[in-house]
Amino acid sequence: MSLRGPLYSRNVRIALGCASLLGGMAPATAQQPAQGVQSQQVAVSIPAGPLENALLALGRQTDLRLVYRSEITAGKITRGVTGSLPPAAALSRLLSGTGVSFRSSGGNTVTLEAADAGSAASPPDGSDDTTLAPIVLRDGDSDGVDAPYETAGSTSYITAEQIERFRGSTAGDIFKNTPGVISANNHNGGAVNVNIRGLQGQNRVRVAIDGTQQTTTTWRGYAGVDDRTYIDPDLIGGVSISKGPSGGAAGAGVNGGVVGIRTLNAKDIVEDGKEYGGRIKIGAQDNTTSDFTINAMTQQAESADFFDFENGTGSFVLGTVQDNFDFVIAGARRYRGNYFAGNDGPTIYNTNGFTDDLSFTKPGHEVFNTSSESTSFLAKGTIHLDEDQSLELGYVHYESTFGEAMPSILFNQIDVYRQANLSDVTTDTFTARYRYNPSDAIDLKINAWMSIVDQTNIATSYAFYLPPWITPETRPPADDPRYATTHTYGGDVSNTSKFDTDFGAASLNYGVSYLLEDIDSKPYCSRAYATDACGTPMKPSIGSRSIGSVFTSGEWEATDWLKFNAGLRYDHYWLKDDGITTKTGIREKDGGRLNPSISATIEPLDGLQFYALYAEGVRPPTMRETMGNDGNVKQNPYLKPEVSQNWEVGINLSRDGLITDTDSARLKLSYFNNSYTDYISRVPNIVPPPIPPGTEAFTFENLEKASFSGIELSASYDFGMFFVQGQMTYYTDYEFCRRGSPCSGETVSNDYAANHMPPELMKILTVGTRLFEDKLAAGLRVTQAGKRLSPVTQGARQYTGMWVPYTTVDAFATYKITENLTFDLQAENLTDRFYIDALDGWNPAPGRTIRASLTAKF
């Protein structure tokens, strides 16, 4: 358990700051092992130095939970400890000669006390009652903020505090501080749609909410497809990101990476030592419309005043933690009208000698189809059946009405660019999690879940063939309501065993998982005449897609400075078409692959690691690529799965007390080279003349391979009053290799990948300060996005979302009015720049936006 990272965990600050000495029990001497504490040996390496820093390191390297007053350890020095020994023995050596003792508080929790605690515990009023209620650091979910800096491979973690600091306009904005990760089409559709290192869409990246999958593939015309996930940021407890092939149940059938979103639980809300807790949050913002009119074609130029409170958010969370159970309920409601673009910045781009407008929207004007109105609810409870067993049941509901626009009307249909009818989505997610952990050899987890997604997406097209006396203003919109519902079911069973050998400590994780995606949708028309006439009939996918996986991974600590990890997983997939009659006559398809991974970590100094990693993964073709047709695309049931071969080398640094006794430094620097054999690409459907009516314009095929390589950096330094964080992603090379053709740096014309290519260079710097005894925290974030990684061919320039390299500045300030009342103020796009976000198509990003919120905890 990590007690301190770049930002102190809320629970640890409370525990370390308690002024009451835990009493009522006779303390053990520092040299006596605490009874009941785990006795299995673990490898620890903690240098001599300040006792406070040593205890933090011990918490990271063992399962001990330490409870103590900060003044007990202040100014004390330890001689350190190195070797393989029980956690209690390691703690005993750290405390030797410091005048601090410890005693068991049950399980793996120990309480530290001054050597004369027995006499010092008497209250000043002379009363006889010297027993105070104990304060325990509960297990709970660790912040995880330090995990990326101790992992052999590219991982990232986003805390709830970081989400709140830069809230942004959409849920996808939470990824803006994460190297190599972008939420694409972030301001068009109201969902999270993650791109990791150039991979996006068609189930290449999995976004798992509490281990579930709600992702649905939504066709976006020439811009490709979105893998959409819906979640309210106020319900998020933390986000873990693994880039590339991943182990465990969530990694089955994906090759781009896994984004694990953990929703709130009771221990996020209830303070340690208390049984009940809650949080109420309200907020408002400016730079949006107070109202808009469906089918309007004239964009507003005046936004609502901040104090009109036309646009705002509100949420509540209530939780309880009891001896045998904990429970939390939460709800969130938010409304935002169409936002306004910034005023300053270039409005055109130049490529291949051609100059085009970045957007139909003018600087300072309303951006059509960017509104969002949502309601969310969460209920989650855990029953502790005994000391070894727990059962968690959860439910998350999300519903939203939002604006969106098909990219085709954003770049080549100025006469129909308007405020369309709103789309809507409803999601329901159910989870059940059982855990049995009686010993190091048995840590059994059984999970089952179901998610339901109902969505209607509106695509506004152009009523072309009407009499010339009908003007654009009176021309009827050709709306395409596209309805789909997806039921996804999943389950997994896994166990982790830890044991010691004569050759070092080892652990083994192994399990099985299964996922079934049941897709249903309705045929629709891509309209070309008017609202009551059908243009091109579309028949989307109807059927099922399932993936079964058997996986295992092991870790061996050969020495206290050398560690190896290895894994194997076998993924098998099945596709079944229950919808259209395919032209090929093939209605079912399946296949599978065995995927290995291996890594090594060398730690020559405490907190400094060098690692190397190689991993393979598989991404089966989707229903839409093989057996559906809702985008003028001929299905191809002969597609092979995409296979990734990724390797990476890197450096991790995680040090507390690097320069001063109270500072902390974190760094992760990695070089990656990711290759994808049989990469699936959309290509022109070549049909010899005469071309029959209704022939699809495109089809899918396997390229020989695609590859991306680059450097990622994530670093932070914190010494209390001042902190700085930086992230960078730089792609050193990439290529697409078509069969029968030389490899090149150009995507296939009209391929979806053209709209998945990230900036060649992305840099983010955050600087901040804490003042007035940490009551005020304030700072700035500067983001620089470079040019698109790949050039755009002349034939594809109209269909590819463009941006001009940009620099934006965001600001934040948090003031703690009282212990339980906090005021937050944020400024997004402080310089009011007019720009298109990378991978965001043709919608300008919001101009200068001021947000304020008030959070009360009790």
C-alpha cells in the first residue's frame, strides 16, 4: 500500500494528522513481531534515512497498514532494512533504535506508538478513561497513482482529484494529461472514444467500467466509427490505463489497450474512523447558449451570462462503512447548451497546396450540436461475509440527450449545416463480484456482469432534389434516426497465488473469461430527398460476437534487484450473423490465437528501475467488418484477426525524499515499437464496369501490417508548496504496408485510420502552488499539439478532420473554505483560442470557459 505519492491520499493525510494517541492496549517492543500480521517473507529494500520516508516505502513493498501520529516519527532516522523477511520483522528493524514501538491492531494493521505511550496516553483532565476509538487505515482501493512508476510497461493512472482539477467540457477531457491517449471526436457525440497510440475503433481499445463493457460501435460516415462509452465524471473514483495487449479478463480480444474506470465506492466518501459520510457538489459555467432551436441555421453570437445559471451540474454521494458491509449511492445531473468557439486563431489550413476552412463555424460563434443533458445514478454495496470473503453488487444507470453531427455535413454541406434533432442514449450496468482471500495461496475472484445500451443517433443529411425555389432555410432536413441496442454479458474467474521459493518470491495469476455481445438494430435510410423519402437503404449488423479467454501470468523476484514477468493467454472468438443475407453466404466465423508476453525489471537503486517488455495480442474482426453493412461498405467474412507485436524499454523513478525530507519525484520514460500484422483497413471496393446499381463503394481488407513507434514521458516533482508535472508523446516513426506495395507513411484514401492519426508531438506542462497552510492550491496547464502524424492525400483531404498546431492554457484554483467545504474555480482555454482539438474532426473546441463549483463533505 502506497501511503504517499505526488499527491497525498486523502485517507493517509487524515490518519497521519490525527492528534489522538491510540491507546487501551499494551504496546509491544519494536523487536517483537506483531501477532496476526502476515508472516510470509517478502523482499524489501529500504535505505537508511528519515523514518517517515522509510515507513512510506515499507507500505508500498508489503501488505502492512500503518496507523500512527505524524509527530511520533518526525525527525527520527532509521538504519534501513534489506532482504527477504516477514513484514513484521522488516518493520521491527526499521524501528530499531528510534524509540518507536508497534502493536497489532488485527489482520495486517499495526499501530505505531512512542515508547512511553502508556504514560503519555492519560488525558489532561485527569479522567480514568484513557481508551480512545482506534483509527484504522482500511484496505479499500489504493489511489494507484504510483503504480505506473513501478510497472514494467506503459500504464497511467488518473485520480479523482486530477479529474476535478481540470474538469473540461466533456467526459473525454479527463484523458488530456495522459501521454499517448486521446479521446477522439471529443466534442461530437457526448461519449468517451479512446485512441491509444494511433489505435482506435472497432474494439481495438476496451473501456471497462468496473470490469464491464458497454462500448458500442457507431458509424460516423467518412470519419469512420466511434467506440462509445458513457460515464459521468462525478461518479468516477479512478482510471487506470494499460497501453497495448493486457492481461486479465479485460484484455481479451483487444490489442490497443484497456482503460479501466472504477466508479465510486463507500471508502472514497467515508473518512477513516467514521461510519457515515457524504458529498454534495454544485457547479455552473459560462460560454454556452441558454437555449437553441432545432433546425436553426444561423449560429448565435451571444452566450448566456455566468450568473444566469442556465448551464450547470449537481451531484450527491452518500456512503456508509460498517463492520460487515459498506454501501454507497450517488446521483448526478448536468446540462450544457451548445458552446461557443474561441475568438483568436487561424481558421484555415493548407495541405498539398490546397487551402480549406477548418470549420463552418466562425470564431466566437455557437458550435451547433454540442449540447448535452444527462442524468446518472449509482448504487454499490459490499457484504463482508467473514474476514476472508466479500460480495459486491453494483448498478450504474446513465441517460443522456445530446447533439451530434455526421462529419459529412461538417465539411462539405454548408447548405445543410444546422442544429439537428438530438440523439439519445440509455445505459444500464449490473455487476456482481465475489472475492475469497484466506491466504497468500488463494485470492479467488469471481465476477459476473451485464450491460444494456439503447441508443438513437441522428445524422442530418441534405435534401438534394427539391425545386430550386425552395431555399436552404426552408429546405426540409433529411434526418436519419439510427437505432441500435446492445446487450453485453460477461464473466470471469481468476486466482492469484503468492509463495516463497529457495530462488526468491513468486506469484501466479490464472483464470478464464467469457464475453458475449448481442447486437440488434433497425434498417434505416441514408436520405437524399426529404424527411419522408428514402435514399440509400442501410442494413446494420444484427447478430452476436463472443470472446473466450484462458490466461495466466507469473512474477518471479529472482533477487531484491531483479524481477521477471511472463504470461500466456489464448483468445478465441465467434461471430454469428442473424441479420442480412450476406452476398458471400457466410453467416458464422470463428478463430483463436495464443499470445505470449514477457518482461524484466532491474532495480539497481531503491525507486529506480530499468525494464524491457515484449507482448503480443489479437483483435478479432467485428460484426460490422465481416457481416454488417451500414456505411456503404461490402462486408468481408474472410478477414483475418489483427495481431500485435509490441516491445518497449523504459525507466521508472519513484523517490520520496529525493532532495529534501518531504519532496517526491516520479518519472516514467519509455520507447515503444508497436507492429500490427493483418491490420484491417477500409479500402475502395473495386468492381469492373458495368457497375450494378446499389454497389457498395468500400470494403475491408487486411493490410500486411501497420506500425507506430515513439517516446513517452510522464514526470512530476512535488515539494509541498510547489509542484510541477509534465507529459510528452513523440512519434518517431510509423508506416502502413499494403500487400503488393512498398510500405509508406500514407494511410489508404478514405481509410478510417486517416482520422485516427494523432499529433506527431504532444506536450503538456502543469505548474502549481499550495499556500495558506495548503488551503489554497492554484496553477496553470499549458498544452501544445503538433501537426498530424501522417500527411493527408489530396483525395482524402475533404474527408479527414484537420487541425492546425495549437497551444492552449488552462487555469485552476481550489480553496478550502473549511475542513468540509471547498470552492473550485477553473478556466478552460484561458487565451480564448479558436482551434480544432486533435482527432476532433471539424468542430472547434470551446473558447474561454469559466467554471465554478462548491463541494460540501460531511
